[in-house]
Amino acid sequence: MTTSSTGSNNDLTPAERERYSRHLLLPEVGTDGQKRLRAASVLCVGCGGLGSPLLLYLAAAGVGRIGIVDGDVVELSNLQRQVIHGEGWLGRSKAQSAASRIADLNSGCRVDVHEQMLSIENALDLIAPYDLVCDGTDNFPTRFLVNDACVLLGKPLIYGSVQRFVGQVSVFNRTADSPNYRDLLTEPPPPGEVPSCAEAGVMGVMPGLIGLLQASEAIKLITDIGLPLDGRLLVVDALTMRFRELTLKVDPARQPIENLIDYRQFCRPELLAMDSISVTELNALLEAEADDVVLIDVRNPSEAEVASIAGSHLIPMSTIENGEAVDQVRSLAQGKRLYVHCKLGGRSARAVQMLGSHGIEAINVDGGIDAWAQLIDAEMARY
């Protein structure tokens, strides 16, 4: 990979030679490799579970310019895995928190802070100035967006993802002949088929492990050493501590990427219009103890153990999808007003649609239990 040349011909200072002495001792890296790292620019999209180790080790390695794209704030539930942040940053900008930690770790790193989420409006402008991109995101719309923008701009992309105890790493778009994310996933999975970390959980160290592997691949690309994961997908199972490698090839039938699209619609087609209710309205009904109100919770049992709304009936989404719980719901809804909630409102909306196909009328709770925790019960745990 060719990095930007700013400062690349300048010799290392005595302080740099001391700081990076362990790199300089490696014949594969040496002074030339350290200069490449100093001259390189890397954009990390997301500074959460994957971005935390990525950013820390890129900064520690001496990458000269690091960009951070994240418009979120630090929440208590982040700290189980997002180790770049601390309790003192709760409720404050993740991007600023990460930049502050990098400045403390290596003041020689230039950090560009972009306190915004990547979008089709800003992606090309944000990515263009950097040599390579690291994907630290946790959702399909942004992964496709990052990939397509990198393809259009000819930027290598270091991919990583985690779920529960399993993670994946690969290098996309290293050359014009390299695979990209659309060769791994030609189209997004149906909405709800792959639960998010917020729904399924994740072992705290798992993003750390995958983020470190991403950092390793980034350093290898910058210094032009070793064999990158180009055309290879590394799959890590932490429960069995097994590493598997799968070959990834360019799909000759894949449509060329010519422009950015509406990735949210691409990954999450709009559901049919349906009746909905706010958590404030639902709370008023429950406080009135109306006899004709039934509330079902379509989250997983493990989620319900974290927090639940009193009086709700736990009927996991999977049991509605496979038809197992349809008769149970029908019985509960007999002569009643049926309301459905999940964590954020997405799964419950699909449940309402599915129940409707069985002739069961239901109303979706906007914002789910997360909105309930924010607006109704401040003592309720959020996850």
C-alpha cells in the first residue's frame, strides 16, 4: 500500500527511535516501516468495541494521522467492551473521548475528530483524505455504505464484525482485483434474522480480539509486510478458541458499485403502515389498569432478565416467526387490545405484521423498552 509522503523522508527523532525501538528491531519493519507508519493516515468508522483497540494500537504503533467518525455518546453499557472510554466520559462524545485517550497515549498522533455518523451525504468527503479505512461499525447499512464508498474511492478497507462469541476479519478492496464486502454478503439478511449485539449480547473481550486483528492488518498494509487477509476471511470462535480461514473470491456476477444508495432502505425495507402507541400513552393505559389491555414482549429471555415492563407477557419473536406461539397470542388477545414491544420497536413492528397475517390485530409500541427506560422509569437498566 502506498501511504502519503508527508514527512516520510525525514529521519526519526531520538524520541521516536526510543518510543518505537521494538519496531525498529524487527527487520520487516525497521526505520523505513516506522516512517511509513508516521506518514500514514487511517480513518476508523466507529470508536466502540472494535474501534477501541484499533485506535489504541494504531496510535501506539505511531500512525501519524488518525480520523475518528462517531456521533454517539458514551453509555454505561458500553464500558463492558469499549475500553478506550472511561466513566468520566459517560454521556459525552465518544469521538472526543477516544481522541483524548489517544492524545494521552501518543501526542505525536494527529487526530481528526468527526462527531457525526457516516452517511451517504458525508461518506465520500470523510474517507477521501485517508490512505485506508477500518470498519468498526455494528450494523449492516453502515457496513455496506463504508464498503461502497471505499470501492468508489479506491481505498483499502479493514473489515471486522462480532456477535456473541464469534468474530470475523478480512481485508477488502486492497487492489482492483480484491474482493469487497459485497463478495462476502451479496445482499443484506432479512431484517431481524441477525440480531444486533444489543439484542443477542457479546462477550466483552470479543471486540477487543477482533479489533486487535484489524489493527494488525492495518499495520501490515501500511508497512507492506506479511500476507494480508486479502481474499481470506478469518473466523474466530472464542468459546472453542478455534480460528478458521475461508477463501473469499470476487463474485463475477456481482453488480458493479457505481454510486451510493439508500442503505437503510436497502437493508431494512419499510414495513407496512401500522397502528402504534408511544410509551407515554401505554403507561397511562397500564396505570389505569384497563381490563382490556394486553402487552406482550417479543425480546429474548436473556434481555427480559435485564429489564422488563411489569405485567407484560414474554413471547420471544422466534416463537411468533415459527408459528409456535400464534395460538397463545390469539388466546391472550381474545376481546383485548393487544400491544407489542421489543427493545427499540423494530422486532415488535415485524411481530405486529406477522400477527396481522394470522388475523390478530396488534399495536406496536414505538421505541420499545429503551424509550420506556428513558421516559417512564429512570431506574430501569438500559442495555
